[in-house]
Amino acid sequence: AKFWVDSIVYFELALALFDADQLSRLYNSEFGFLHQHVVPGVPFLIRVLDEIFGQYLWPALAVIQGLLSASAVTYLVLAFRDKLSRPAQLAVVVLCGLHPYFVSFHAAALTESISASILLISLGIAIRGLDGRLSLRASLILLLPLSILAAQFRPYLGLVGIIVAALVIFRRGTARRVALYAVTALAFAAGTLVFPLYRA
């Protein structure tokens, strides 16, 4: 397990996440500004894993983040199966999966590992949606919730998810394009505003 300096902010928010009074005190304290940029994805995950695994929170976090990352890298690489040979696919999966900088975040209570995995999965879905392997409906049903989820770990990744969803709509949508763009905009608003509204 790795404990980075800014991990403490995630644990503080995790402790206060479901208590309105504690949450208010946290944000209104002398150093409340330190928490203004923190979104609830990692704190929520910490609370859930703590309830399930207790003292084994750290190994559980490392294993879950590592497995999610391996799955996400594999899913993205398989989106290029008609462009890359099987040895090339395997090489990319191994290189990405074992890269020291990337792997170093799997055992840390930070946003880098899970947000990167969500991004890779979203890109894999978008590629399949753009080339017709996934229907427009299936692509959006997957991409829009993922963009909302990604925004709870890294807000700008929610925007990335919305952009790739809009690209799929532009490529595959026809008569319903305006309505689908509107739904996509609503998903962006939901991902951006859900936690500020909860805090309020």
C-alpha cells in the first residue's frame, strides 16, 4: 500500500461523506479550501471497501484497482484487433499493464488508477461504436453513465466521455441527433453537479 500526502484528504472526506453536519464542518473549517477540488469517487470507494474488508482495505483497494486496470487495458487493445496482430496486442497489454509509473498508483488511495481505467474503457466503447461493432444505443447506454462516473473521480474525464459520446452520435446518429445531443448534455450536467448539489 502507498500513502501519498494528498491521500489524507480523501480519507477525511470519506469519514464525513454521509454525515451532513460533519461534511459542513469539513468544508467550513479553516482549511476547508483544501477539499474544494475533491470529488467523491475515491472517498466513496474507501467507505465501501472499509465496510466490506475492514482492516484489509488497502490490499482490497490494490487488488481491485489492479484488476480493473488490467481489464481496461485489455478491453481497449482488443478494440484494435483488426489493426494489430495478436503478438502486438499482447505486447501493448504487457507494456501498459506493467509500466512502473502506471502500476505505482494501483496501491494508492488516489484518483489516477480508477480514472485511467474508466477512460480506457470509455475509449474502447467509443471505438467499437464508431466502427459499428456496438449499436448507437448500446454505445450511449454505456458511455453516458461512465462519463457521470468518471466525473466523480476526475471532472475533466467526464467531459472526455461526453465528447466521445458526441462523436459517436455525429458518426452514427441521424434523425435523432439533436435529441441525443440533448441527452448527452444532461449527462454532462448530472456528472458535474451531482456532488455540489449533494454538498449543498
